[in-house]
Amino acid sequence: MYKYEMIIYWSEEDNAYIVEVPELPGCMADGKTYEEAVRNAQKVIEEWIETARELGREIPVPKGRLAYA
């Protein structure tokens, strides 16, 4: 399991929980429950990293909690 920060919130528009992974550009997932959204995010993180490796791109090292203004 990867240890990237996840931002999780409820979206009324989508009627689902949304997960964003700020350290991995474009990495997002959703789910009908909080737990499903987190599981889906873990899968998407794995796929993001696998694709980056295949393309020879740098994979960010997880920094833990990020500071936002």
C-alpha cells in the first residue's frame, strides 16, 4: 500500500465520495462509500505508478501531509 496523501470529500453533484491524490497529477477516484472510494484510490495509485514506470517518468516520493494555504 502506498502512503500518498488523499483528500476525500462528498460530492452532491456526483452522489459519491471523491478522492484526490495531490502528489500524483490527475490521480483521482470515487466510490459510493468512504471505504470504497479509498479502495478505488489505492487501485488508481497503483495504476498511476505502473504507467509512470512504463513511460520512464519520475515517481514522486510520498511526502506525507502537505500544507495548503
